[in-house]
Amino acid sequence: MADITPEHAGMALEAVERARHQVAEEVGLPRGYWWSMAAGWLLLGVLGSLTPPWVAGAATLAFGMGHAGLASRLLDGRRRTGQVQVSRTVAASPSS
């Protein structure tokens, strides 16, 4: 360990920071999540305006059930892309 020069140490720290930044970019919600949510809410608004209340209610329940089913998988923040998957303990918030 005594053979490490300040230049080598600096290069190693820069490599670690680049890797950390790359992993941080890969973790989070999938890009399509927000577009899907927006499309779902727009569709519910159109259905609420143009269809009988029971149709809009049924569509709202279906949307809610579908989102609840996906939320446990998508909203944990552990995989935004297929390139990186972070363990649950690493992705957990400090308060949990």
C-alpha cells in the first residue's frame, strides 16, 4: 500500500466516482413509467367525460389495481434499466 502515489490514488478516486455516477444513473424508475401514468390519467379523464359513471368507475378500479400490481415491482427504485440491479438493502431509504 505504501507504493501508491498521489497520482494513482487520485486516478482511482476518479474511477470510483465515475462508476458511482453511472450506477446512480441506472437506478430509479423506468423512463416509460411517467408516460404510462400520464396516458392512464388522460384516458380516465376522457372516459369520465364521455362514458356513463359506472364505466369510468370500473376503469378507475382497473387502473388502480394494475398500478398497485406494478408498483411493488417498479417503485422500489432498484432497476430502471436492465444493466444494473441494486440489492434491496442498498436501495432502501435510510428511514426504513
